[in-house]
Amino acid sequence: MKLTLARPARKPDVWVNLARGENTLFDPDTGKVHLLNDTALAIWDLCDGETYPAEMLDAICELCNMQPEVVSQDLERVLGEFQRAGLIEWVP
């Protein structure tokens, strides 16, 4: 995973809905709904503008008892998807 000196921050007006076993994000600017699995939701929670991706990697590995090689691919993919969807911005 490419480590960065920037931290991902959630777009403030995105709504989170955890209902009926589904995790969804709603972006009122675009009108789009994004379905998240549990891993993506955990990453979303860590997009607080304070946590670096390397720290996210450590936290998820510890929580899930998984190897960094496995988690880093998911983390990079999910952060990339959030960025392409305009759900996060990067804070220096």
C-alpha cells in the first residue's frame, strides 16, 4: 500500500444509515447511495481526518487478526473507491 502523509476525511454532509443489516452512505450532493460491507464501514469510521492510512492498517489488522498484506489491498481499494465517489477528501 502506498503510504501517504495525508489523512482521509469524510465529506461532512454524507449520511450513514445502518438498518436491516445493510450499511449505506447517502451523498445528498449527488443523490447516490453507496452500500458498504463491514470492512468498508470500519474504514469509513476511520476516515476522521486525524488517522493516517498506515494507522488504519494497524488498527484493522489488530481488530481482525489479519496480516497486513491482506488488509492493505482492501484498505487501498476502499479508500480509492471513496475518493473516486467524492466521499472523502485528503487532509495534509
